[in-house]
Amino acid sequence: MPLDPSRTVDELRELRELTGDENGAQRVAWTPTWAKAKEWLSGKVAGTGAEEETDEAGNQWFTLRGSSERALLLGGHIDSVPNGGWLDGALNVVAAVEVLRRVAEEGASPVTVRLVNWADEEGARFGRSLFGSSAAAGSMADQDDLRQRKDADGVALPDALREHGVELDRALEARSRLQDAAAYLELHIEQGPVLESMDLPLGVVLGTFGVERHQVTFRGQAAHAGSTPMDKRRDALAGAARLELEIREIAKGTGGGAVCTMGGVVTRPGIVTSVVETAECLLDQRHLNAGRLASMLEGARTASRRIAEEERIDVEWDRIWKIEPILFDDELIELADEAVREVAGTSHRLPSGPLHDAAEVARAGVLTVMLFVQSLRGLSHTKLEDTKPEHLELSVQALDRLATKTIEKLTG
């Protein structure tokens, strides 16, 4: 069975019809629709003869045994955000199915080839991204927190997992599945505007940004909005507003793709007749260079303290989450570059701002690289998410070329 990239596009459309509605994709992890998508995937892989199993974290594995136990992993995630796009995550998995078909048709591979559908990459229901891949990588260290997490309807995460055959306390046993992993390849839509702006269909990912995520709380004094003179106010929202403008300049001055975002501000008492007493801000900072990321964080801290002093208010910082920058393997980046140039003529190397399962696999010490395919208008996590069919087909060809080159590297 020769590689048929157009079949991948047709199957992605089929999955969209099966698990989406007029608002977009609805494959939220740990829901019946997600389970339906996993069953659909099983049916697509069945003809390859690959062995299927689900590990302790809910990750779905399909294994084509080769002459060696060393394994090339192809992977992604089939779950989506609510009202999400038809390609985010699903492209990774469905394109890998096509590569698996080609490998199976050619007979025994010199290495084992495994397709993995990671469980709950998005974290859309319980706010915990990269669930399955972090369990397999051994980096899941927040079990106590996970036991307390609930969704919008008050359902506890452990209970939702149990409905899908997963016991939270056993999730880390999924680490055994990476024991023989020699390399990991992942194809993803870019989810940004860079490749489209350069009129390029494909790119090679250098790594994923490190992230510093904090809650910054400014505390002032509630006072009557009508009777308190402007120069007597201790307005917490003034601190938040000024920091929001400051972080944009910090990112601009840092360069190298730096991004800083104040993604939310909650004020109290939150009424029109009162000066704001408390402003709780959510701050997200990202960079591919650990030193520059640390510098950005210190710059924001310093700015917040200066602003607080000038506004006669207080400021507190609490870390929500952190992950270091993850750089992908240099040799695999070179092979990926070759594969992209062979099918598209030109390649471009770029970092990934969003996180991906590939980052967790790389953290586990497995040689890893990603390919990006252009996203129209740079949109993702929306029903407007799209990529030209011809670019999707090129991405399948590039992934297949990269898989072939990687097998040669592992056996050469």
C-alpha cells in the first residue's frame, strides 16, 4: 500500500463529521465524544496488523513489531478543546496512521514502529495539559493537586478518569512504555502566522518555549468612587494596568520571539462605586532561551515593585506553573530539514510557543523533533482553524520522509 496523503485529508474530514458540530470539534478528553474518536482511530489502524493497547494513563498505543525492540514513535493527540479546530492534534495522529500503513505494507521494519495517541494533551476539562505524555515521561509530580481538581460540573478528575478505565494513582506506571523508545516524531499545525507570512507550507521546530506562569496580586484600599480625590487613591487596578503595559515593553526589549501576556484580571470589590482594593492578574511569559526567560521574569517583578511603590499599593507573586525550554535533537532537526526541502523545496526553522506532547517526550531523554504545517490566518482552537489540503498532503509526505530517514539513522 503506497503512501496516500489525500487519504489523510479525507479521514480528517471524516473525523470532523463524526466528532464535531456547527461550533467546531468537540473531542474533549475524558468524554464520550473523545472515546468515540479513539474507537474510530482503532478502526483506521486495524488493517495494519499493529497491536493495540491502552496504558495506565489512558494513552492509546499501536505497535508494529520490527527486527529490533528499539522503537520509533510517531504521535500526537486526538482530543480537542471545546469548539476547537479540526486539525489541532488530529493531524498528528491521522498522518501517522498513513505512515504506519506504508511501513506495514513494506514488511518487517528494522526497528519497531509505534503510534501513540496521547491522552488529554489539551487539559480542556480539568485544566491539566499534557496529562498522558507527562505520566509516560515520569514528570507528573502533581498527583495531590490532580486529586482535588474538578470540572465545571463539579466532577472530580479521578472519577472522570475511572469512567475511562484509568486510575490516577497508577498513571505513572505508563513510564514503562518509553523504555525502548529511540526517537519520537510529531507533526502539528503551526497554530501561528509565521509560515503563512513567509508563504511556506512547512517548517521544522527547534523546540518549545519555556513558560513562567504567575498570579500577580496588587492590594490597595477600597474607597468611595465619588468622595475619594484622585491623588488620595490606592487603586490596585492601576497597578495591574501599568504592569500590563510594562510587560509588552519587556517582551519587545528581550526579542528572540519573547512573548508576555496578562491573560486575566479579577478585581474586588468589583463594583462601579468603589476604588479597586484587589486586582489579581494572570501573567504568562515564554521564551526558547532559559536565560532570557529568567530575565523577563525578573524584569516584570522589578517593574511590579516599582509600580506598587509609586501607586502606594502592595504586590504579591505566586507561581502557578513553570516548564523549562525544551530544545529538540540537533541531528533530527537536520533530518527534518532535509525531509521538508525534499517535498516542499524550502524549509524554515522556528520555535513553538504552544506546548506539545513532544516536549514531555524530549524531557524523558528520547530524541525528538517536530514538523509544522502552515495554519491559515494563524488561527487555532477555533472552528475557523484551517490549512490548505495541498499543504496537509505535503506534511504527510514530509513526515513519511522523516520517518524513513530516522529509521536509517537508528540502524545505520
